[in-house]
Amino acid sequence: MGIIAALAKKELKSYFVSPVAYVLITIFLVLSNWLFFNTYFLDQQASMRLFIARMPWIFLFFIPAITMRVWAEEKKLGTIELLMTLPVKDFQAVLGKFIASFIFLFICIALTISVPITVAVTGAPDWGPIIGGYLGVLLMGAAYLALGLFISSVTENQIVAFIISLMCSFFLLIIGENFVLYSIPEFFVPLFEFLGIGSHFESISRGVIDSRDLIYYFSFIFFFLFMNVKSVESRKW
Amino acid sequence: MIEVKNLSKRYGITQAVRDVSFEVKRGEVLGFLGPNGAGKTTTMKIITCYIPPTDGTVSVAGFDILENPLDVRKRIGYLPESTPLYTDLMVEEYLYFVAQMRQIPISQRQQRIKKIIETCSLKEVLKKDIGQLSKGFKQRVGLAQAMIHDPDILILDEPTSGLDPNQIIEIRQLIKKLGKEKTIILSTHILPEVSATCDRVIIINEGQLVASGTPSELQEQAAGDTILYSSIKALKKDIESVLPTLDFVKEFRLIDTQDSFLRYKIITQKTESDPGEQLFSAAVKNNWILSEIHKENLSMEDIFLKLTS
Ligand SMILES: Nc1ncnc2c1ncn2[C@@H]1O[C@H](COP(=O)(O)OP(=O)(O)O)[C@@H](O)[C@H]1O
Ligand SMILES: [Mg+2]
């Protein structure tokens, strides 16, 4: 087994040995299901639009809770010294942890399968937006994860990591929203629109897969993983 | 096996290590001795490729730490200071993880893990969370992870700190056993550790190398100096004005007072006549009453104190 896989496996195990993970998953599932179903049967629309649309807001809290301990704990316990003196390259360590957190997120999202099943049973949904929506959710989740992991790597304190990640994610989510775009100088509008996570999410979640959105997400993820590598390397400065 | 040349490390304005050079030969157990803050941990972090030096070079088994860090790391087992471990994993899971990260082939993995469990006597705690282990067991898990890939070199940063006397003896015996096959650098700020386990000692203070040699060589270097313990009944200020005038006296210190006898520790230097004789005649001349003259060779401790204060 490769080094990245070995590390990812151990990280994933660390998620599941902690009771916090189960609490987190439960809250995530209850919240996402409840917010959806409490209006679903009234609306009588066989669509997951609302479910998908709320994900960025749920992720705002959920993802920083996943990522906050990953590097911060490693620094606090001092285990980072053991990890980084194993024959592992910095980028392998960063990638291993990212992959583990993504698998964790994937599992959580897979557990919401009850929602599309209900929708399919109670109506005849258009599957395009549902599949697109899930894809968008995964991409956006991965982007938040990369950001959260980077922030976790610059502090020893999990709570600080959580709060800063939440604020940064919030900021990146809203800068593409209309109420922000109206209130800034016109010159910045295209930039903010491009940088905002929200605007890219909307088009994907309508089932429209545009290469510009994909490029945005992949560069976002790459950028923060790169920053994460730099931050792990910063002990060498 | 390990060559450290003109090593320096600065953290911001703190100069943690200055121009340190030494060598460790294959199969040698080197004691790295120095008070807290001397720069031992920093030097070890550099050798294990955790942080780079500000200046100087280190090569391990012929590989440069900056050019071939992965080759260096593969040959080293490292026990960092205060033994950081993943507290939420079971001992078994953790050893398995390290074995994977060390790329031990699957065919040998089980066997290596079994062997290391035996060497470090970990059998009874395999299924326990590392976080629940006693300090002694944690230390053994730390040693186990350092040795799981059977490295030629072990770097152990204060391996016995925080242990109780029995555990200390156990770990020292383990290190001694390992030292027969492996090259080991072991840091400590405790003296007996060095004479108990090491072939050679280097002493570092405020980032600088102040002495190196076998424990007995160091003792010899300082052997010109003996220590004289003497209890004298007289006025303190009289004694302390006369002592400096005697030519055998290098340093002295009042160490005890009992029934108006003042007990002094006098570090001597080589002179024509015997220090005891000189002290005795000085006492007679000044009407002091002597109740003790006791000579001793410098212990490792005195050498250490002398070099680092
Ligand atoms: N990360 C760091 N940042 C700043 N100063 C440090 C750091 N690590 C160690 N030092 C300083 O470097 C000096 C040497 O420390 P260290 O190598 O830990 O000594 P020792 O292990 O011998 O006790 C000390 O003065 C310490 O305060
Ligand atoms: Mg130290």
C-alpha cells in the first residue's frame, strides 16, 4: 500500500474512533433531512432543489468541524514531528489527510440517500439536477475541506481553526451573492462573482456542468492544498 | 555513520546551536549531554530532517540531510522529546500504521511487528488506546515505532525523562541491548545516564560543544583536579580570606554547616606539595580546628558542572 493510502486510512480511522464524529454525522443527517422534509410534503414538488440549496449553509458549520482537528491536533500533540520524520514527502502527508477527509464527507453525503429515495418514491423527479446537485455538493465540500485543512495547519488550537474556517468559508460563500455584488464598486463585480463559491454552486446544482465552474473548484482545491503544503513546510523557514 | 559539520541553528534571534561538529561511528552509543536549553533537541531535529540547519552540514550513512532527506529518514528511528503519539489509536493499530508508512513489505510486516512487540514487551497493551497507557508503556511504544523498520541508527531524545526508577532501569537495559547492533545518539540532561549507557559523550552548553570523549577520558581530562572536602571550625570570613591565598585552591564553596564546623568543597589544581598537607599547615597557622580532610576525584557530575556553568 502506498504511503498516501496508508496515511489516509489511519486518518479515516481517527475520525471514526472519536465519538465526536458520530455526533457530527447525526447532527448533519438530522438537520439536512429535517430542513428538507418539513417543507417537502407541503410543496408537493418532486425535486431536491431545496435540499441542495441549503447544503452550502450546512457545510459552513459541518466542514470546519471535520477539518479543525486534523493538523491542529497533530501540532498540539507533537506527533507532527513523528509524521514529518517518516519517509514521507510534505505533499503526500497533505494529500493523505485531504483524501481521508473527503472520504469522510463522501460517506456523510451518501447517508442522505434517504432523500432522493423518498423523492423518487413520492414523485417523478428530474434526475439531472439531483445528480448535478450531488456533484456540486461534493465539489463545494471538497473546496471547503481544502480551505479548512489549510487553516487547521496554521494553528494548534482546534477552536480557533473552526472559527477561522467558518468565517473564511462564509466570506467566500457570500461574496458572490447579489446583495454583495450590488453594494461594491462595479469594477470588482466580475472578480467577486468569480471568487464566490455560491455562484459556481448554483449553476452546477441546476444540473448545468460548465467547465468554468469545474476549473474554479479544482483550482480552489489545488490552491489551498498547495498552501497547506507550504504551511507544513513553514517549520523549515 | 553520522557526520555533523559546523552545524548552526538560529530561531529568530535565539542562537540555539553554534558551530557544532562531531561524528558518530557505526555501532557507537553516543551520549549527548547538556543542561536544558543547550540545543540537544534542536540538533536532533536537524539530524532527523525535521528542520533544516541555518548553517553547516549533516550526513547520515553518506546521505546529506538536505539533498536526500528521504534516504536519511529511512535509516533513522527517532524518538522525539516527550514521546508524542496518536493517543486515539490502539497500540497495535499504531504500530501497523508506522509499519505501513515505513513501507515494510506486507510479507514481512506481521513478523516485524511481532518481533518489536517482543523486544519492547508490549504484548499486554496491544489492544489498549495509547492515550490510556502509563508513561513507561508510552515510552516503549515510542521506542517500538522508532525501531519497527530495523534502522541502523536510533536518535533518542531524553528517552528516560519522566519515568520512575524501575522504568528508567528497564529502558536503559533496552538501550544497552540495542546498542550492541545499532548506532545510537541519546540525549539527556542527567549524568548517570551517560556513564550507564554510552560509549562516548559529548557535552553541549548554550549551543556550543564544550567537551567530548569517553566517560573515562573526560574524567581523566579533569583528573589533575581533585576535590577536597574539609570541615573547619573558625570564622567564615577568616577561612574565606585565607583559602584564596593557598596556591592549590582553584575554587571553593561552602556546602554545609554543622555545630560551628563549616564544611567546604575545594576544587584543587596541581601543585608541588600535597593539598591536604598545605591545608593542614594553614589550619595550624591560623588556629583553625580541622575535623575532616577528604579527597575525591572529580565525578562526571563535577565535570559537567564545571563545563556548563
Ligand atoms: N521552535 C523554537 N523557536 C524558538 N526558539 C526555540 C525553538 N526551539 C528551541 N528554541 C530555543 O533554542 C534553544 C535550544 O533548545 P533545545 O534544542 O530544545 O534545547 P535542549 O533540548 O538541549 O533542552 C533554547 O533556548 C530554546 O528556547
Ligand atoms: Mg530537549
